[in-house]
Amino acid sequence: MTGVQTCALPISFGALTLALLQAGRVPGTVWFLLALAGVVVLQDLVNGVRQRRSALRLLAQAARTLAWPAAVSLLAWWAAPRNLPMPAQALLTLALVTPFGTLIYRLAYESLADASVLVLLIVSVGVHFALVGLGLYFFGAEGFRNPSFWDQRFSLGGITLSGQALIIFAASVALIIGLRLYFERSLAGKALRATAVNRLGARLMGISSSSAGRLSFTMAAFIGALSGLLIGPTTTVFYDSGFLIGLKGFVAAVFAGLASYPLALVGALGVGLLESFSSFWASAFKEVIVFGAILPVLLWRSLRDPHAEDD
Amino acid sequence: MRRWAFPAFAAVMLALPLLPVPDFWITQSIYIGLYALVALGLVLLTGVAGLISFGQAAFVGVGAYTAAFLAVRLGLSPPLTLLAGLALCVAAALLLGALTLRMSGHYLPLATIAWGLALNYTMANMEWLGKYDGILGIPMLSLFGVELGTGRGLHPLVWSLALLAALGCLRLLDSRAGRAIRALKSGSTMAEAMGISTFRCKLTVFVIAAMLAGVSGWLFAYFQRSVSPSPFGINKGIEYLFMAVLGGVGKVWGAFAGAAAVRLTEDQLQVLLPRLLGTSGNFETIVFGIVLVGVLKYAPDGLWSFVGRWLPAPQRRRDWAGASALPRRARPPRGEALLQVQAVRKQFGGLVAVNDVSFEVAGGDIVALIGPNGAGKSTLFNLVTGVLPLSAGVVRWRGADIAGKPSRVIARLGISRTFQHVKMIPEMTVLENVALGGYGRTRCGALRAVLRLDRAEERQLFAEAEAQLARIGLAERAHEPAGNLALGPQRLLEIARALATDPALLLLDEPAAGLRHHEKQALAAVLRQLKADGISLLLVEHDMDFVMGLADRVVVMEFGTKLMEGTPAQVQASPAVRAAYLGTEH
């Protein structure tokens, strides 16, 4: 759940940032990012003064927090009116949206990391509420639709494929392979998994649970922003669209039992097909059908795996 | 003081329309009552039972739309529309609950989000529900021929329902069913071991929360005299959760505090923030979101804790003197083969934690299970009591195969247990914790608790709990919160709780750990007394003095296999056992 929400809003942020860069305007993301970084610095300062840290260390910490947001913001401010090529703007967008993950983690979650799942879930709700409202403030209520990354169309035995669809598919497969390799093969990925299973145990093995949290939120923000970039050309994105898109992704992940990337892809394809067909046959009920579809999935999962205990 | 707080508050709220209060405040007060009804459900669901629902606004919507549709299109009277709305809410809650409550953690929140969204889109897209315009022209609410209007007339009805709901929740929480619900938050293993069906408990709470939301929706429809989809969306669902958390999860009056705080600030923020920010929009969510995170960080007990700490803690009146005893099961005759464990096996992946272990416990026996750490003793306990499923083997209880039965069924057959890591509800008193053990021997459910038809049985239950505490030597601490106890007395509490189930066989997992020397001696005396009363004991223990002085027979395990079985003297003389504990000489 925490994942849904942290993945969900960067979708909107990614798409909207790119749209505003395309329009030659400095995106609201810049101010949002700077404000968020400022608040985190403030929080660190208050904590630091309380713990009587030295001024030098506090300054260094503040500089570390501010460096990336400030640099990317300056770059965005410089680049916005210059109408750079699309890939450059996309990269800039990723660079702008990804740091949101860590900043939000540090603001809302870090000091609560040892709290129960229940509390974290409610915190996520609070973060979602605040981010949606702030998204409205920084981006406005206007929706945007981005131009495609690749306008080419292919026809393959009667099926027309757009270049954009191919890019989306390639990016999904690349992410699946990348995440799989990262979590199965690399030490950092295994450390992250260990933290997810047992924080205390992982900490005793020298894994910092706070950097694990920052890392996973950064990854979630990056993936969210990337999917926002990719989805931007296919639909009109508003400041709060990410929530629904993220939820549909979660429905897909439930198909996979929240544990397998390839199965999640299959689930996502299923959700997408269901949505397309229902918008064709019964457009008024599109969302009802998509979200109603979770019920049979839950039934199947509860019959298959009834003893999922949380203790 | 506490006795008068509720009647005084109720009197003020019910008499409010008679006082010279401006209409604006009457309207606000009605909203607070409506919100508090929903938040009360979430206090039970989230605060007490530890379950999350984002779909409460959808249940409000079901209540409101049912009332609106039936009143406008079919001209049905308010009581009928209420019944129909409640029936729909219950049906939806049962379906969602049945699908998700058997599974862990995030499935209920997810399902309620999906349900909230799906229902909201249905309302907004259905021709016969008026699409985005909703249903207009709902008649005024009239009961027994009296038209209540939408302001001062409706206020007493809203508040009497809200106050009755609060009273019902308080009564429920102080009852057999309520204690079972309070046990849900700390995992299901202990509750199931006390004979509680945690699934049914969760379902009960979820249905109650849905019904409270449905009542609120019914009132809402007659109050607004029109319904449209927007007040029942997912954001509103989150806002209700916010009210419950802000007020203080788990506190009945917190629901009212949270509802009042949200309602009174929402209006102000909706005016203030757009002016401050210079554009229009629902910016109050920013404040709510930040406040929500802040509350969880800095005041996790919510607003009510600031009020509640000034109120004296409620004292349980000792009204069970002379209550008749709960029925006891007939003790099995001494020497009857009670528990037969035959070639029981448990594998976790490639690890064989329990490897074809067999032994027996006869009526009136004290059998000790010993072995080095990691020998599989606690796993064996979990297999016998149905906490873990067997990989292979047979467990017989008085001749009948009980392998694979859920632990609540096994508990009701007369096998009770304590846990190696104490599992209790720290915020309940010692006495209430022990009363949890009597769950399987009593009947009264949630409805009887709300109507206070359960008092005679409650007296029996508390008399039993008190007797068991006295038996174990913990009687003078009965009214303390269980969380105040040190580890040793906590273990005694678990034994008393297990005894309250009226077991024929008691499984004790390291009962003497954390006890001082003389406390151990007292415990040994109690266990001998239990044996004399015809209760058989199977215990895991590391203190050899304790075990050897107490047990009739000792089963030794090592690396999941049974090393040997015999009298304490035989075991002490065995070179194999000595090798297992101390290593071999080379």
C-alpha cells in the first residue's frame, strides 16, 4: 500500500512536468521540490539542534540534502525556455521527480519506520492527501497530454502497433528484468529484501534500515515518474490521475500475489485488456468493471492461500 | 464524575435545539453527529480490531442512495428505507469481508478502496440513480406522523442515534464479544487458541462498522433532501479514517472529538486556504494530510487522550460474588490415553523441524518435553495445538484424530496452552485477559452485549477468571493493566487464562522462565495441585530442577527427533542425553 501511493503520485508528477517543459514553462515540480527539500532541511536542523550536533555537521547535512534538488532546479529553470529535444526533457523530468521519494520518506516515514503496518498505512493516506492537494496547487487543475516519444506506426499482420506502445512494452520488460536481477543477484537488492522481511534482523546484520527505506522510496518514485512519462502520450493526465493508475497497477500486482514481476505484467495486461474491452462494450461501467474485477481475484487468492497469517 | 459525564453530555446534545443557538451551529452539530456515527465504526474497526477500511463513505452512500431511491421513486416510509439500506450495507460488508478477512494485512484496505471506487462510479453513471446530479426532492423525514424537518427537528434524532451507537460500542467493548475483538489487533494465534474464531470476529466488526455508516447515510439523505455521488467518494472515505485517527483510535469518544474537529476546521479551511493560496480548490486536504502524519508522529493516541487523561479510569465493580459457576467438563479418568502423538513430522522447506516424533500423555500425567534450544519443542506444541499444519503423522485426542483441525476447535476439545513469547492484550486488565480464556465456555454475542442481556453470564465469567487468578496466586493484581506485569507474572497470567478454558490437558511453554526461585516453587506447587485436580500437563522447560522434581515422565528431543523417553531418573542417567546437552568427550 505504501508502494501504491508513492508510485502513484510520481506518475502524475512525471507526466505533468514533461508537459510543462514541452510548453516551455518552468514546471511547478521545481518549486515543490525546493519547498520539500527546505522542509526536510528544517526538520534535520531541529533534530540536530536537539541532539546537540555540531554546526558544521548540520551545515554539511543541509548541503547534502539541498545539493541535488537545487542543481536540478537550476537546470530546469535554465532549460525550460530553450525547448531542448524530448529525450533531454524526459531525463530532466526523471531527475526532478525521483528525489521526491527520499524527501517524502524522510519527512513522513523515517521516524515512524518501526511502527506497525497499520500506522504506516494511515501515514500513507495522510501523505497521499497532502500530495494530491499540493499537486493541485503546483500544477493546477488543468490536464495535459504529451506528444509521443516515437510517432512511427507499424502494422504486423493486421495489428497496428504504435512506436509509443513498443517503447512502453520495452521499458516494462527492461524494468522487470532489471528489478529481478537487482533483487535476486545484487547484495544491495538482497539487503532491501532482508529489511522487508525482518527489519531488526537486517539491522543486526549491519543493513541500515533507514537507507533501505530511502532507497526503496527513491526507486518507487523513479519507476512512478518513468511510467508517468510513458503514459503521458496515451491519455490526458491530471494532478490526481496517478492514484487511479497506481491502483490499477496494484490490482494487477494482486494477481501476482504481490511477489512476482512477470506475473504482475501478466496481471497488468489482463487489467488493461479488461479496461479496453469494457470501455468499448460498456463505457459507463469501465471503472466499475476494472475495480469489480478485484473481487474474483481476491476470492481466488483467499481460496488458494487461506493461511496468510500476520503475527 | 465519570458516571455523570455521559448523561450530562447526552442531555446537552439532545436539548441543544431548544437553546437559543444559531441555526448554523445546529447544522454543524448535525454534521458532527453524522460523521461521528461513521467514525465510531472505524474506531471499532481500525482502533480496536486493527483493520483498515477506506470504503466507509461508500457504505454511507449505500444508506443514503437506498433511502433516496426508495423514498422518491417508490414512496416508501423512512423505517422501511432504513431497513433496506442496512440490509444492503450488511450484504456488501459480508461479501467483502468473506473475500478478504481470511487473508492478512493489505487485502481489506485494497478491497474497500476498489469497492468505494466501483460504487462511486456506479452512482455517477447509472441513469436510474440520476448520474452526477443524483436524486433530488427527498421528502422530509417523518416518524410516527411527526415531520422532523432538516434542522432543529432532526437534530435530536441524529444525536440520539449517535449517542445510542456510542453507548452500544462501549457496552460491546466491555463484553465477551468485545474482548475477543480487542484480541484481534495482536495477531490471531492467541485468540484462536482461546477458542475464538478470529474470522467471525473480524466479520462482525466490519458488518457493525458498515451498519453504523449505513445509518449515517440514511440520516444524511433526509437531512440534505438530495443525494449526489461526490460526498461518498474515496476522499471522503479517507477523511472518515482521518477523523477516527485524529480523535484517538480505539477510543469511543474519540470518534466524536475527531468528527467535531474535522467538521469545524473543514469549513474554515475551505474559505481560508484558497484565499491564502490565491486559487480555488480542495486545499484542505493538504492540511488534513499533514495533520494526520503529525498526529501519528507526535500524539498517536489522538485528541481524546488530552481529555481522557483528566477523567478517572473506570473501575470494574466486583458484582460477581455468588455467581453460579460455569459448567465444567468431566475430567477424563486417570490413566486414559488422552493425547497420542504418532510419527508427527514438520518440514519448513528443506528443514525438518520435527522428525517423526511419537509420545503419549495419559490422564493425570505430567509429561515434560526437554531438549536443547532449536530441538523443535515449541514447533511440536504448535503442531499439537493446530497453530501449524502437520507435514505428516497423526495426533489423537481421546481416540479421535485432531490433526489438521483449526486451533480454536482443538482448544474447545479441552487442550489449552501458553506461549513461549507471552501473548496478551497489554491494555486490558489482568482479569479481562484471563476472562478471554472463558470465551469458549460462554455464549453471548455482540447483540446481547449491546442490549446488556449478557450480564449474568459476564458475572459467571469474571467469577471464573478471578478463581483461576487466585489459584495461580495473582489475585491481588487482577485489576491492573496486564502490560504492567513483569515477565514472570505474565507467564502466570497465561496459565490462568489457559485454565479458564477448563482444559483436560494443559500445554505450558516454559512456564518458569523469568520467575524467581520461590516463585518457581510456588508454581510447582500449583502445577501439582492441578495434577491432583485431574488436569494433565505437558510442559516445555529448561530449568532441570523444576522439571525433574515435577514430571512423571520426560521426553527428550534433539534436532527435531526424539532422543529418549523415561522417568526423570532414567533421563538423568542417560549418557545420550548428557551428550546432547553437554557434548561428548573425546
